Amino acid sequence: MTLVVRYQIKPEHADENQRLVEAVFEQLAATNPDGLHYATIRLADGTFLHVADVEGDANPLNELAEFAEFLDGINERCEPGHTPNPQPATVVGSYRFTLGT
């Protein structure tokens, strides 16, 4: 299953949100869970995009304390009307898609 989540953070919370997201990626690197491909992109306007491709029914992100910490207060960090809106997605195509850091 591929899932895309988009939301816009209040400017005063953008760096904090990025720090919380980076902590999730640090934990993913340490635990190396199978069945997950995951990327987060921060746009210049404060929008964050998360793209997850999860194999099977269980999302490994839900097992991470850092992910729970990231989710805690997410709606308060967001601009009104721009809270996370997870959407199932269909990959139409991909060409050498690897995100750089």
C-alpha cells in the first residue's frame, strides 16, 4: 500500500516539525524495519509531504516511539485547515526515483 500525507505547518513550528521527522528517520536507520519505504519532503511554504510504501498490513512506523512523539501535537503545529490528510495513492510511474539528502 502506498500512502501520501500532506499538511502545512505554522512557520514558527516548521523547524520543530523537521526535527521530529528527522528523529523518526534516525530510529528507522537504527532498527531497519522490513517492508517499509518512506520519504518526507519539506517544501518552502511549510508544507510537508510524507510518502510511505508499506508491504503487508502492519506499518512499522506505528511501532516507533519517535513516530508517536512526532504525531503528538501535529494538529496544533499545523496551519488551520491544513492538518494531515492521509490518502491512499497509486504509483503511476517512477523513473530512477531516489531521494537525495
